[in-house]
Amino acid sequence: MIYAVYHSPRETMGLISETLWQLRLPFKCVHLYRGDGLPRPTSDLDALILMGGPMSVHDTHHFPFLIEEIRLLERLLSDEKPLLGICLGAQLIAKALDAPVEPQPVKEVGWYPVHKTAQVKEDPILKTVPDSFKAFHWHGETFGLPKDAVRLFRSDRCENQGFKWGQNVYGLQFHIEAMPAMVREWCAGPEGSQYIREAGESSEQILNDTLPSWSRVKPIGQQIFSRYFETFLKDLIPTL
């Protein structure tokens, strides 16, 4: 079973769940924010997907489930289970690998390019994606590169936009899973508007950019997620 960990009702799997349905892969969503427990035991856990959230990895006083989550990640890393983390999820993996997670000087919000590093040329999942592409960003913190990890992507505002550790652990800071409806929901309301203003961005500009940017990045996201699951979870994919 593939487990997907949700830290917020708004930060869902989006394109990831669409890819899982297309591949007919079994998955279960764990909603930590509403009291769901993490998978125990982990004998039936084939992979873990960790989504984003509004909290910091350091907010363990307000969100004690983060402590248990990091402990679970430490065990799964030791067991070499496939892990895929997005934004906060990537930061949690980095934290479990003893890498720092710290605020950025400037929040990165909106549709901006990410650039592949030279190391991606040899990566089986990512080597054929474009050298640069525009992705959606929504974060004020970032991770340091864990020991023995490979940097995969960077952006003009954030040096560490993605990393790979071992063979099957990937963390992405940017939101290539975020579909247009999700972006509109994040931008709506006073909290989203304030977050956007703090980043020096415009809600109107983000929303104007969303459909054309999404149409170009969606096939890249589909390619990344499909190759990840087909490579590391091929035994779970039903045959016709």
C-alpha cells in the first residue's frame, strides 16, 4: 500500500493522485491535521508520499504529530522505502536526514522557473525533463542539502529546489503537483492574500499565470510522477 500524508486540507496530492489512479496503484490518504494516525505497523507500507502544509518542521509544540512523522521517516529511510516529499514533505525528509531547515530571506511564491543541475543528467527519473521549466512555488522556508544527497534543481531565489538521497528518496521544494483549482484555493482568503503580499507578489498576476503555466508544466509533472512509480513500485502496478 502507498500512503500519502496530508498536513492540511488544502495541500492535496493533485496531479500525483491522478497519476496513481491512471496506473491503478493502491493508495491511502492519512490526514494528520484531523487526527489520523501514521501507519503502524509499516509491514504493508510500500511507499510514503509527504505533502505540503502551512506549518514549519520546527512547529512540534503546536503539531506534535511532526515528531512522530520524523521518527517514522528515520525508520523508513533505514529500511530504504521509497519516499516522495513535496515542499514541507521534502523539508521533513531533510530534517530526518539531519539537514537544516531554515527560513529564506524572501518568500518564494508564484510561477517561476526551476533549473536542473548537472547531476540530473544521470538520474533515471528526471534526466529527460527540460533543463528549465516554470513551476509553482509557495514556501518561506527551505532545506539544506542532506549528507550524501544529490541536488536536483535550483531556482533564482532558492538554491535547493530538489534532492535525491539513495536510490528512491526524492524531495521537491516546488509544487509540480498543484493543479489550477488548488492554486486558486491557496490564493483565496485573507491568509493566502497576506502570504502573497509578504512575498512581494500579486494574487492577480499569479492567477493570470496559472492556466498557461499549468498547461506547459502538467506533462512534465506527469512524466516525473509516472516514472517514479513505474520505477520503484512496478510490482504493484496491475497488468492488463
